[in-house]
Amino acid sequence: MPSSTAEPTLRRTRPGGGRKRSTALRNARRLPFTLARALVVVAFCGFAIFPLYWVLVNALQTQAERYRYPPELFPIHPTLEAFRSIWTSTGIGQWLTNTFIVASVTALLTLAMAIPAAYAISRWRTRGTSLAGFLTLATQMIPPVVLMLPLFKVFVSLHLVNSLSGLVAADLLWALPVNIWILKSVFDAVPVEIEDAARVDGCNRLEVLLRITLPMTKSGILAAGIFAFIVAWEEFLLTRILVTTESKWVGSIGIASFFGELGTNWPGVMAASLVFAILPIVLFMFVQRHFVGGFAGGVKG
């Protein structure tokens, strides 16, 4: 009797043990590939983060440590002298304020103009809208240097030189065409049948856009707005030509002022670069989910 009862018990435990062994074998075989993927991810993250880390190290180092060879990977005697110097001897506070105003207004105006333009190109498939979309994209193929002199003459005639409104207009030239095509792809992902159902219920085209399409594509719109903000935040070429008064400087011009004829204020360059990089980094950390989702399609299910 005991032998007969023990035998079924063994039969019942064998399949479970076999599954555990097979799972362990599969995990053991996958372990090298998992480690390799982890190493690749760590390497790419290190490659992306190291420049920012090196800027921080140079901003915290003393003058003697900064010129030491081989360079130190960690500040031995960290100091905030470079940050104190740029806040007391330069107008970095005004530069930050001007940059934030220009970038924010540029992002808002870009979205206000890009949303109706992108929606029209996406929904009205006519020869005229296709041509307008192509010409909008073709403007990005022209080298910016070619447009410097004509744009400067236009801005002078419109009295937009040495003004923040002129900087906003200049940034719109670069951000608007790209944002139109970003938002067009976002609107293309919205099923037309949903809008048709809303129109059957009595909504006109504007109500469909405001009540149906925009709420469904808020992630894509947010991504486009962040893109326009970053474009305006880091713009240098047109800004350097249009602004000469120091009170109207933005961050890119302010950092460039540390490069002089007789030398370069490297501590100031590193500290100011870090200060102006903080806001875009923090902004991206808060909205990264919407940013990635917006460029992946931007439609809320």
C-alpha cells in the first residue's frame, strides 16, 4: 500500500520539476544577451551624459585643476566661484529672462499658427494644400546663411532689430515649418470617421477641431510646443545678427560673450552653459512621456 501511494506522488512532481529546469535553462541562456543589452544601454547613456558631466566638473574645478594634465575626472577641491562670478559680473539674470520670454512666446505663436495649417494640410487633400505643404518643407532646405542678409534688411525696415519681438519673429521662421509637418503627422493619425461622427451630431469643422481632434492629440501638440521652445532657446545665428544691445541679449549671445580676443573665460562658459541647460532638462524630465508619445503618434486612445 505505501508503494502504490508514493508512485503517483512522484509522477505528479516530475512535470513541475521539468518545467522549472527548462525555465532555468532558458534564463541561463538569455543571461549573456541580457547583460550585453544592459552594457550597450549603459554605454549609450554614459556617452550622452558625459558632456554634461564634464561641463559640471569644469565649472566646479579651481583654476589650477582646470589646466592640469592629465585632466581630473572629479573636482578635488570643488568651488562655486565660477557661478558666483557670472551672477555678479554679468547680466545672466537678464539673459535668462529674455531667453525664457522669447522661447515661451515663440512656442505659443508657433502652435497657434501651426495647428490650423497642419490640420488644413491633413484634412483637405487638394492640389493647393499639397503644394503649400511641400513649399513649407522646402524652406528648410535653404541654408540659413543664405538668408541672413535679406532677413536683416527686412527686419531693419520693420524696425525689429534690437527687440525681443524681432527675435520671436526670427525664431518663428525656423520653428513653424517643422512644427507644421510634425502636427500634420499627428492629425493624420486621428481617424476621419471620428470627426465624421461628430459632424453628423451637429458639430461644425471648428468645433470638431477644438472638441474632438485637439484633446485626442494633446501629446503631439505638447511635443511640437517643446520642440519650438528648444529651437528658440538655443538659437544663435539670427540672434547674433539682430541683437547688439546687451540688455536684449539672450543666453546664446551671453555665453558667446565669454569668448574674447585675448582669451576665453572657460569657467564662465562652463557655468553659464550649465545654468542655461538646466531649464530644458527639467522641462523634458517632466513631460518626457508626452514628448515621446507625441512623436510616436500623439493620439490619445
